[in-house]
Amino acid sequence: MNALDYLQFVLAPQVVNGLALGVAVVLVALGLTIIFGLLDVINMSHGEFYAVGAYLALALGAAHIDFWLLIVLVPVLMLPLGMVTERLLIRPVFNTKDRHVTTLLVTFGLALIAEDVLKLIFGPNTQRPPTPIPGASEIFGIILPNYRLFLIAIGAVIVAGVAFVVYRTRLGAMVRAAAYDRNMAASLGVPVSLVYSGTFAFGVALAGLAGVLLAPIYSIFPTMGRDFILLAFTVVIVGGMGSIWGAVVAGLLLTQVQALASLVISPVWTDPIVFGTMVAFLVFRPQGLFGRLGHA
């Protein structure tokens, strides 16, 4: 195989696959970076919210609800679930002395419960919904699945939309103000309690949306949240806690590292490389690529 063939038939498809995986990880990490970075809550159940979104799409799809409607309907249904979780589980322990440890333990327990509930309701077997956009397209001689191309495109739109809301709207300004200093924001008339609930619910809705979009590629099973949550946390840490663009850059870079490294080394070693990168950032640059030191 000459260099051109290698580029066209091996390297380029691997780069595109890495990009599709990167978009998938970014979609999961978006809600996590909002909850973890802006609200300073370690939400270990974020992966299970992603799984719940996928199972909701599966159940509603079985009721013959169109996929394009599910993209809107599932996040809307996830909003009250997020608000209830924040009100009943997060808020009572938010102001405790060891808030990070407490919220970690509470959400970890919630993750275990949610995983078992999904097993009881849907069973332990893997299920895969039909691909809503079948077929493939040829781009510069490379055959690419249409749905992966759609995932890359809609991922870019979602990232741009979330960034616009957080950085360019009054609502985003209130969220950032409450995250920076909740007492000062409250004194200026910001409804901090509602902002916190709404922000947590928004992060949960993003996880549910990711579940809908990724299910046709990665299938649905009760422990699916575990597959992405560790990588999503790595993305948030490397990108910088609270930085949406940091999560995007880190997600795309780390998944490209995985994809390209698997061409020259065993795939078994790609995860240790990614997690080793996270450890290196924690030691040498704890604020991440775009975060700020001393975030609280």
C-alpha cells in the first residue's frame, strides 16, 4: 500500500471515526462541564442520565414516535428529572463542609440505583435502535456513514447553541454570576435557587439528548453510562472546569489521540494514554487548557 492509499483508506477514515467519537464525548461532557464546572458539583450520576435519555428514546420509539421528535421531546422530559434531583439530593448537602465529597457520594449512590432500576425495567440485554439516517456517502474517495456525518454536524450546532446561551445571553450571565459568587448574585436580584436548579436540569437534559443521538451508534444497555463518564470527566479536567470550549477542544484532541494511536499500538493501551494525560494535567496544570486556577 502506497502513501496515498494509506492516507485515503486507513488514516482519513480513522480521523473521521475519531471525530465522530469526539463529538459523542463532547455531547456527554457538555452537561457535565456545566454541572461540575459552573455549579461546582461532582455529578457521578451524569452517565446514568445519559443512559436514561437513551432508554426514553427507545421506549418512545417503540411507541412509534419519530426520531426527529425524540430529539426535542427527550430533553424536555429530562428537565423535571434534573430539577427534582437537584432539589431533593443536591441542595440538602450543597452547603455542607465537605461538599465535594458529599455530592460525589450522593450522586454515586444515585448512579448505582439508576443502573439497577434500568436493569429491572428493560433487562440486562443490549438493544440497538435503527439508524435514523441509513446509508453512506463518498467524500474525497472516503466512504462515511451518513448518520456519523449527521452526528458531527448536529454536535457542532449543539455546542454553538450552548456556548451562545452561556456566554451571550442574560440567562448565561446570571448562571456565571451565581457560580462565581452566589451571595453577591443574590444581592443583585438573581434568583440563585432557581438558577441552580435550572442549570443542573439543563445539564441533565443535555445528557439525555446525548443518549438519544448516540444510541444508534453505541447501542443501549444498563451500564452504558460507565463507558462515557470517565472519559467525559477526563475531557472536563483537561479542558478546564467550567470551560465549554475547553471541553470541546479536549474532547476532540483526546479522541483523536485514541483513534490514531490504535493504528500503531494495541487498542488496550489507548485508554491508559488518555487517562495518563489527565493525571499529567492534574499534576502540572490543574486548571486545564482553558480553565482558571483557583476555581471554586
